[in-house]
Amino acid sequence: MNNSIILQNVSPERLTELIKDGVKSLLEDFKKESNNQTAKEDLMTREQVLELLQINPTTLWHWQNSKKIIVYKFANKNYYKRSEILESLQPLKK
């Protein structure tokens, strides 16, 4: 009941403005969420990968050489994409 009374007292221009503000707010929330998804593409250092996978450096080296894990080099350091590391994991077949 109250909503219909409130809407009856709102001009069409004001209603249009309220709708635009609502849509703008939703788009800003979506943009923030999208940026959070992009952050998951962050590059990880060698130490972060070792900690994430709980493996030793030799295992990581072997996986890099056998192309199981893709490594990116910059300024003489190795980096790994988090999404590619997680995609490289394979479920066990029973």
C-alpha cells in the first residue's frame, strides 16, 4: 500500500532519475565484481606456487620442463598465472 502511494506522488522525471541511479549502482557493483575476477589472473611468484601446490622446487622444475605448468619470465624471475596453475590440476581417475 505504501509503495503505491509513494509512486503516485513521484513525477515521471523523478522516477526516471531513480531508475537511472539504481541501474548505475548495479553497474558499479558489477564492475567491482569483474575487477575481482581479473585479480584472480594475477601472476604468482615461484614461492607462492610452491606454497599453493605444497610441492618442492624440484617438482616444480620438472613440471615446467615437461610443459605441465607454463612459466613466464620477466627480469630473470619466474611467474605463473594462478588460473593456469589451477587448470593444470587434473582429477584422479578411479
